[in-house]
Amino acid sequence: MSDVNGASEPDSAAVTQEAVKNRQKAAKKHFLLYGLAGLIVVLDFLSKGWIVSTLELGETAWSKGIFSITRVHNTGAAFSLGSNATVAITIVSLIIATFVASALWRTDSWWWGIGLSLILGGAIGNLIDRFSNPPEPFSGYVVDFISVGSFPVFNVADSAVTIGVVVTVLCIIFGPPLRTRKGDN
């Protein structure tokens, strides 16, 4: 088809094929990024399960220089801050995880996706502890076990969140936009 000036209009079948290819590409990216978040959850769950089945609270399994594997329970947030606000920390974590999952769905940037996937996986990993450990759901402790010098003890989920936040901050400062295409939500 041509318009009045003789320029041809795009073939609707070609436009449809291109849209299908774009959706398939986005679906593959989302699958991989949510899979990364899921991998973090699984690694965190398995490592904490191993620690709980192997060590008593406060017991050290391994120590070499400034590094050690020691089981501790954290009722607070990062660096054990807010130990008396466990329920509030859990609610805020749920809100943040929901926001991050939504942003992850909308992004078409690999860098944003990786950062958000790490944050989401780590948040879910620690939320599982908050819901499943004593004393009751929403106020359970988080199992931490990686000790490096005088730095507060942490776990796989904490590491993922920290790395994810660094990647996300770098994206905010230097990186690509969260979303380059409009529509296709």
C-alpha cells in the first residue's frame, strides 16, 4: 500500500511478527531475571538449612583469619538495627519486595534487571525466615552465619541485597534507564 505521496505503509503482518518477537524476547529476559531471584532464594534457604541442622546458636563451624561460619539469630534489620521492630521491618520488607518485583517486570535493561533480581531474591530469602522462625510469623528471626572480622554477621540473602543495591545505585547514577520502551506491560 502507498499513501498519497507514494510512500509505502508497513505491512501489518510484519508489524505483528515484530511485536511477537519483542514479546518473546521480553518473556525470555523476565524468565531469566526472575529465575536469578529464585536461585538466590534457593541458595539462601539451603545454606540456612545447613547451618541450622549443623550448628547450635553461637557455635562456629569454621574459622580462618578474619573469616568464620558462626550461627547467629538476627531479629532486626541490617547490622541488627531495629531488633525491637521486627514486625515493622517485615511489613516494610514486604512492601519493598512488591515494589522491586513490579519494577523488575517493567524493566528492559539487563543491568537494572540483575540489580533488582538480587534485591528481590534476598528480600524473599529473609522474609521466609521472618515468617517461619520463632516466635511467630512476621516477627521471626533471620539466620545469619557469615562472619568477616568485626563486620556484622550476614547471610546469602543479605549479600544478594547488598550487591543488588550497589548495581541499582550504579544504574541510577551512570546506567541505562529502567525502561526504554513504552507500553508492552
